[in-house]
Amino acid sequence: MSETKGKIAVLTSGGDAPGMNAAIRAVVRTGISKGYEVYGVRRGYNGILNREMDLLTFHDVSEKLQHGGTFLFTARSAEFREEEGKKKAAAICKELGIETLIVIGGDGSFTGAKNLSKYGVNVIGLPGTIDLDIAYTDYTIGFDTAVNTAMEAIDRLRETSNSHERCSVVEVMGRSAGYIALWCGIANGAEQILIPEKFDNNYDKLIEEIKNNRASGMTHQIIVNAEGIGHSYGLAKKIEEATGIETRATILGHLQRGGSPTARDRVYASVMGAYAIDCIEKGKKNRLIGYKEGHVYDVDIEEAFQMTKSIDDYEYEVAGILGTRCEYK
Amino acid sequence: MSETKGKIAVLTSGGDAPGMNAAIRAVVRTGISKGYEVYGVRRGYNGILNREMDLLTFHDVSEKLQHGGTFLFTARSAEFREEEGKKKAAAICKELGIETLIVIGGDGSFTGAKNLSKYGVNVIGLPGTIDLDIAYTDYTIGFDTAVNTAMEAIDRLRETSNSHERCSVVEVMGRSAGYIALWCGIANGAEQILIPEKFDNNYDKLIEEIKNNRASGMTHQIIVNAEGIGHSYGLAKKIEEATGIETRATILGHLQRGGSPTARDRVYASVMGAYAIDCIEKGKKNRLIGYKEGHVYDVDIEEAFQMTKSIDDYEYEVAGILGTRCEYK
Amino acid sequence: MSETKGKIAVLTSGGDAPGMNAAIRAVVRTGISKGYEVYGVRRGYNGILNREMDLLTFHDVSEKLQHGGTFLFTARSAEFREEEGKKKAAAICKELGIETLIVIGGDGSFTGAKNLSKYGVNVIGLPGTIDLDIAYTDYTIGFDTAVNTAMEAIDRLRETSNSHERCSVVEVMGRSAGYIALWCGIANGAEQILIPEKFDNNYDKLIEEIKNNRASGMTHQIIVNAEGIGHSYGLAKKIEEATGIETRATILGHLQRGGSPTARDRVYASVMGAYAIDCIEKGKKNRLIGYKEGHVYDVDIEEAFQMTKSIDDYEYEVAGILGTRCEYK
Amino acid sequence: MSETKGKIAVLTSGGDAPGMNAAIRAVVRTGISKGYEVYGVRRGYNGILNREMDLLTFHDVSEKLQHGGTFLFTARSAEFREEEGKKKAAAICKELGIETLIVIGGDGSFTGAKNLSKYGVNVIGLPGTIDLDIAYTDYTIGFDTAVNTAMEAIDRLRETSNSHERCSVVEVMGRSAGYIALWCGIANGAEQILIPEKFDNNYDKLIEEIKNNRASGMTHQIIVNAEGIGHSYGLAKKIEEATGIETRATILGHLQRGGSPTARDRVYASVMGAYAIDCIEKGKKNRLIGYKEGHVYDVDIEEAFQMTKSIDDYEYEVAGILGTRCEYK
């Protein structure tokens, strides 16, 4: 095609997240419709170093939208982590005529992108992680699906905990961030929520509250424990020993990463994918795409790394009021 | 209880929406925890006129969070619609010592609330409708669940449409607004989306595009049709006759109103329910609670009625680019 | 491959059903593992007439098991319905060296297969229909998924019907058979179940019972109406007019055909697919595969067409006792 | 009610299973409709010893059918396990005029029932366990739901395993029986299935096959491991060390016990509940209800304990052929 506006490559990197396929599809279809050639890179940054990439057509991304995972595969790349690797990747992009690289991933992947940009590759980032732990954006692809998956699992746990009148400790993902745990805590009406941002390691108080809840008539209790706190099996044992209430632990694990994306993950991933192409159309360089205050937006990648964000204090307070009976007997 | 801070009543009105139970629960538990007595009114405004209400305890709202519908029931009230009815309702509230009435419903219910407030009852509104068609807020309780329910149904339709290589017209709810249709359109990768805000009744163009899509290799196509456009059976017939492609219509109907609420509907409904009590604590009068730019907020009820909102043009544009192949063969 | 044991072709025909992909996969993988070449025919019998078929590998059927629909597509063939068409199809099979044709479909597809067998093609049938209306087998691929899909939709309808205290008429698929309706009736605790095998068109009695139920305290009611009875919108109107109870109709439609198959549909379809190859291994000719009394079995195609089956009377009786309150006030 | 035919009590015992509520509902409604008084006993056999039981009405079991768990709660009873406990329980039944006790539970609960019957209480058992490990019946309440729950979780795991090209070891419930694991193995297309009935502890062979699979092009693999084998974390580590393929373990845990029952669990539990009352009507004593060869039936409790059953060899063989590529490269 002589009339192409240029070559764009897209890859997914780091942990996979439901909605990544929707984002890739939007990049490809919008890119093509605006006159670009779009290449799909396999296995993250490795795929550049290994030149594993193909020109994608409108049809190649059919029937992808509704599936979890990433059809481009994802991986972590030891070679790319080195400065030499980034230099080599940039050289390959240049050689192949790839002007812009769209990276769908989390903080680690964006650090790589930022450094790659120093070698002259224009990088555009889309936030893809179930953990929601990216400062510049209120939304990350996969969080909504992961929360709903975990919530449905905990709904099930509540039913059996209720039948047996026991405590259940359930560990949800989130790495060092407590967003999934907080949301599940509210959505599942958890009696206790332990998140790294707030939990003070006061297990005595925790056990006291569990006892008080039981004394005030709660026959079963759900304790949502964030991955960042961990040690769920030990915690269950500690609770059972201290309270005499039968207690079981479940670590939900990787199933939280899979599954058909929710409407929100599909819609926002699609919008951000299209928006990434629009940024390229406008000649923008080295931007991260995100949602801020309800709207899609883009921010300079260097600036984005200066930002911080934290757990919503009001949500945390509400979770405490709604879940725990003991304070207002 | 001598130390009560006052009496609050809560009701659900208009069409039910998943998450209403979560909102009631949050009102009741937060209300109790802050020192109020909270009464649950049954069957909307009728319940005031008929004095159908009970003092609710912390326990009465257990195991409600995860269920669709509203355990307080909902109804439309002919008597309350009259000025006399509102006067009577206000008198009953006064007689029973109910200072604040929390109304969970849509635009129609809020009109009732606004008028009731003129007779001296403090009213607080929470947006409860799957249609998202309330101007002052970016979020309404039930929308997220309804969209996901419709989306999952359309995912199923796509599979069978694909196997048979046919067109499917699927009608989703939303009354005169196209929000559900637009979101499903993007989330399901619909080839066509017909919404009242945008569709120009140019059926010839629609049919031309369906033909072009088929000619360019799309073996099956999904047309999401908003309730506000309607006539889905007729549309399917028209498409089949004009294109020769086998076409079937499905009207999803009331199942879109039911089902266990999504995490977002549970979390936002819980936060807004708690926030309503906080407004009362702060002495606020006649406010509507909503989400604006990602945050819970409250607005004067009169002011709220001056606001307008519309379909997101960018989302609509993205939907068109991602769904239709014919433009860029 | 010189050592091949022969060529087998597989196709899906008639209405699609969740689990068809699992059956195809089992045919292909078992076939290959036992030394056959297996061809996938596209678009039912048309695919033979048009020579649309490909040799399938172990890998070609990866990631198909969990998806509804049929990746071989399905269609009805006017040409094949004629005797000339069958003669031509048999000639093509002979020319291409296809000794056995495995047909996954319903009664109509098996009639075609039976007649094709007279021209010397060995045919093996697998029951693929959501309607369960095949006499020789207790199980048909897709029924279990369709019932669960309909049941979940009706669970949603019950929630909103309950909130509004209304009647809901819900029409489920099944063509002229009432199996899906009866199962949903029991599974959803329907107050009324109308199926072609049993309903005597006594609408006066139906309306009387609905009134009695309401009088005895049932605030909402679900009437499951089989496709074979139909006229759901009219029925809803009739009920509303005669009882004064607000009544809404929903026709679930084609979404009942789609969706990821249940465990049972995947397991039984897999077992029957493998069993089909075993029949070929044993030199069996013109057999239909099915489940009888809990076990997979095969029966001569001519014999199968002599069999009859009917609704389980005990299940129907139980449905009546569990659903209707009016008899034992 | 002077005209009562007698008093029946119903309880759930042992591990809870989805569908138990459907069974209780059917017992209560059929019992009432046939003229009995039906008492719901709370917390298994403890509820008799503690006289925790209530007369149930038709309405008391409304809106229970669709929920997992057991609204009568369940527990294990140390006191009842002793001979003295059984004697006491029988005396209480006699004192209260309870002629028949319906027990919904597993093998352990039936042993208790059998021994209780020796003290003159008529016992009727319904098989309630997700494990399917009761010899006299082909179906147990909860198995179908548990398998589908596990299957959906493993579908999710496959998506993320695929994206990362890793192995996943997933442990499913079943106590010492491999039924859930075998069914998930087939339904999820697992590359390996480890069940107590078949696995010979030959981990070297297992690892060899995993290597062969990878060598033949399988980028990701699912190993379904039965609870009866266990040690999933250790197994994952062993595989990773021996093969160099990144491997993760997930123990699905108690979430497999919860969740809204599938159609089959609701229908079969309802039919068996009704059938239990019919047995009482016919004057039958000390019977267990089950499904055999597709039909509901009853068997003498002593006889039932003589029966044995085992994994379906053909299903196991099919699972092996469909899942493992290495044998026929």
C-alpha cells in the first residue's frame, strides 16, 4: 500500500488482563480505518527482539473482543530489561519502519516503554492490569472483570459459609494494592477487609471483632484478605484457634485473570484503543492513555510517572460501617 | 430509643433495578450506625399513603446485597401523582415523625419527590434505573448490571448467528435513551447500532451497509436496536426482504431488569446509600445523590432538574469504526 | 499417509446447539488417534455438494470445546432434500474416498442421513438439538445448556416480577416438544407450565388458578409457555384483562441456542464423538449414537426411527404440585 | 389440623451442596399437599437433639429453590455419633410424634440414619453431596453444579495459562473420589487428569508427557488434580523444576460448594424430594432415594450400603485420548 500513513506495532506485556483483546482489536481496526498498517507483536517485548510480528487485518481481530487473555500472548523479557535490549529493540523498530509502538500493560511495562522512547521510538501506553495500581488513571483494563469474578466466587463462599456457620478467609489478587479486595469487600458485604494500605497488623483487634460479631448474632463471616497481606491459611488457623469458630481459607488465584471481559472492560478498552490511534493522528509522542474523572485522556509518559494515587478513604469507611456489626450493638 | 437522631424512611419507586437492595441496605445500616431509626416503606409512594412501613434492623437487610429486584417492592401510585396525594403523604410523614424520605428511583420518582418536598418533607434521591437517563449523574443503579446481562445474551446470539450466517436484530431496553444500546453495541462488536439520539430513520442506508458488509466477507451481523426505536420484528423482516440474508429478531425484555447486581452496582449503590445518610447528618435538604466525574456528590433537587446530558459522541463514533467494515474496504 | 485406515467426514446440520464443537473435536481427535483421516464439512449437507471440506488436524480443533455454535457452520440444504441431491452427495463421497459420514443434528438431519445411506455411504448420527425431541436417546447435545440458559433468564424475570408483583409469561424454545419448558418449569418453580403434550387449551382454568394463587397470597407468578403453544403476547394480554394483574410477556428466542456449553453437554458430546469412531472401528454401519438409561449406546438408524418417547409424567405431576398453591389452601 | 396424616421432619447433614434447598422445598410442599405436617430441623442431627425445629408452611420455602447452601443449616454432630445420641434422638422423635425423618446428606449422614432406624424411627435418605461418591445412585444433589462451577473457573485459568504459555495445576474437590476431576478433565479438555482411582503415582511419566506435549507444540497445559491426590503446590513446583515450563497451582476450594444450582440439580432434587413423600405414602420404611439408569428409584438402606460403584472406564479412556497430544505425533 503506497498510501499508508505509517506503521504501528502493538503488544501486550506483563500479567494478562481481560479486555486486552478488545484493546488490540480497537487499535487494529481504528488504525486500519485511519490509513495505518498495524503489526501485532507476539510475547511482549520479546516479540520485537525476536521479530515475531505480523501485519494484522480487520478480519484477524474478529471474534476476539469477547475473550479474556491476549491472543498476542504476553511475557516478561529479561533481555529487554537490559539497556542493550532496549537499544536493540529500537534499532529493529527503526529497521522495520515501525514509528509507534503501542504497549498494553502495567507499570513495569510502562517503565520499559519510557526507556525505549529515549531511543527514538514513539510509545503509547494503554493501562492493562487487573490490579488498578497505575497512578495516572482511574481505570485499568481488566479490573472490572477481575472484581466481578472474585465477587461471584465469594458469593458462592458465603452460601456455604452460611450453611456451616463458619468464617471464611478469602484471598484476592492485587499485588501490593488493595483495590480488588476493597471492592470485593463492599460488593460481598464482607465483615472484614484486610488491605495493605490500611491494615495495621493488629490481629488481636481483628479477632476481637470477629468474636464480637459472633456474639452479636452473626453466624458466619467473610474476611477478604488482599494478596498484599497474604498468609491466608495461617490467618484462618489463627482465627479458628483464637475464636473457636471453624474457619477455612481460599486463595482464589489466577482464575481472577481469565474470563470473558465485562461490558465496561470491553467498552473502555475499545475506546482507549481507538483513542491511541487518534493521539498518533495528532502527532502526539510518548503518551499514556487513561480515564480520569470519567473521561478518556492522555498524559505525557514522564509526567504520568510522577503521579500517585491511593485507596478511596470514603469507600473504605463505608465498607467498615456496612460490614461490621460489632461497633453499634 | 430515646437517643435517636430522628426518623428516616426509604422507598423504591418506578421500574426496579439491580442494586436497589444494596442501596437500601446501606441506608439502613449507615442510618442505624449514625443513630437514626430507618423505616422501610413498601410499594413506593403507595406505602406512605397506606402506612405500609416497618422499622428495619441491621439484620433485616442481611443477605439482600447480592440479590436483584427490591425487597421493599416497587409500584407506580396513581393517588400520589395527584396534588392531593402528595399533601396526604406529607401529612402522614409529619404525623409519624418521619423527617426525611429517601427515594430510590428514576426521573418520574424524583419529580414526585421534588413536589413532595414543597409540603415540608425533606427528600433525598438516589438514582435507580437501568436506563442511565438521569441528567445530573453519570451513573445510575442498575445500568451496569443491565448492560452486562444484555451483553451476555447478545454474545449467545452472536454464536448462533455465526453458525447460521444470518443477521440478528436484538432489541435492548432503555426507554427513550440509547445508553444500553450503545454500550452493548461496543461491547458486543455490533455491526450496527440504532439509538434514538442518533438514528435518522434512513433504513435504505442501513440496508445498503448490511449488504456491503456481507459483500466484504462478514458472514453474520448483529444489529443492536434500542427500545426507543423499537419495531424489531418488522425491521428484521425488512432486512431479510431487502438483502436476502436470513434475519431474526429478539426482544430481550424484562430479564434485563433482574439478576444479581455487578460489583459496580453493589459498590456504587452502597456508597450512595451511605452518602445519603451523611447528607442528612450535615443538615442538607432536598438533595439528589449521584456520581459526577468519578466521585459521589449531591446536588439540589431543583438544580438537578435543570441539567441535561447526552450520548457520548466519541463512544458513538468509536462504535461505528469498530463495528462496520464496509467503509474501508 | 499411506497407513490411514480410511477417510471420515463430519458435518453439523439443522439448528445449532451448544456442544456441537465438543462433538466435532472428539470425532477429529479420536479419529486421528485411531488412524483415520477426518474431514470437516462446512454448512451441513451443502458442504458435500459444494465440496467445501478440509482435512482437520489435532490442532485445528483446539480451543473449540468451550464455545457454543459450530465452527463448521450449519445450514439447511434445498438441493440435498431432493433425491437427486442425495445421489449426487453419495457420488461425491465415493469420488473423494469418504467411507463414513458423521452427521451431528436433529431428526430432520437424520432423515437425510438415513436416505443417503441407501446410496452406499456409511452414516453415523450424533443427536444435536436443544429440543431433546429425538426418540431413541434420553440426551441430546445442547439441551442441558439451553435449559440452564433459559432458567437463568427466568431467575432474572422472577426477581423483577417479584418487585413489581406482576405475572410474567415467558416463552421458551423446544419446537413442538415441551422438554425445555417442563424442566424450566420445575427449575424455576413456575406457577404454571404450558406444554403441547399436556395443555388442553383450557384457558379459563388457567386464569382461575392464577386468580386463586393471587388470592392465596402469591404476589407474583411465572407462567412458562412452550414454543409449541406460542402466542405469549396474546396470552399475557388475556391474563391481564381477565385477572386485573399486570402481566408481561417475554420470548427468550435464539439466545437459548448460544453460549458456552455446560459440563454435561461437553462431556456427553465428547464421549459420543469418541464412541462414533469406535463404532467405525468395529465395522458398524448406519448407526445413531445416543444415551439410554445413563449409558452411551448405538442403534440401527432404521430402528431408531421406529421409536417414540414422551414427556415424563412423574416430572410433570411434581411440577404441578410444587408450583401451584391454589389446590391446597 | 386434626386431619393430618402424620409428622415428617427433614434435615440436611454433612457438607452442604447446591440443590439441598430445592430438595427441602419439594419435601415440604409435596408433604403438605399430601396431608402431612413437615418440620424443618436446623443444623443436622444436632437439631433433633436440641429440639431446634419448626413446622414449615408452603410459603416458608418460597424463594429458596434458586439458592445454594441449605437454609436449614448443616453440621456434624459429635453427640449423635455416639450410640447414646442416636437413642436420645429416637426418643425425642417419638416424643414429638415424628414418624419419619428425611435426611439429605452423604454417606456419613446415611450411616447415622441407618443406625437411627434401629431405634424405630423411619428414615428416608436423599443423596446430597457434590462428590458423587454414593454407590447406590448415579446422581447426587450438587454434583452437577459443582462440576460446572469448577469448569468455569478452569475455563478462566486456561485463558490466562494460554496467554502466558504456562502449565496450570488445578485442584478440584471430591474427597477420595475423582468424579469431579474426571468430568472437569473432559469438559475443560485437560491435558492431564490425576484421580485417586487411576493415578499410579508415576510422576516421571507425567512429566515426560508434559515435556512431549510441549515439544509437539502445545504451548499451555492444564493438569486437573483431584483432592484425593492433593499436594498441588508441590506438584506445580516439581513440574516447573523438571520441565522448565512456568507452572502455577490453584486450589479451587470451598467455592465449589456454593452457587445457584444448575437446572439438573434443581429438577432432580425436586423430583427426589417429592418421591420421598410418595414412599412415605406407600408405607415404605428406611429407604434411600436415588437415580439409577436415568430414573428416580428407592432402595432399602441396608441393601444400599452393600453396593459399590466406580469411575466410568470409558470416560476415563476418552479423556486420555482427547487431552493428550503426545501419543500420536
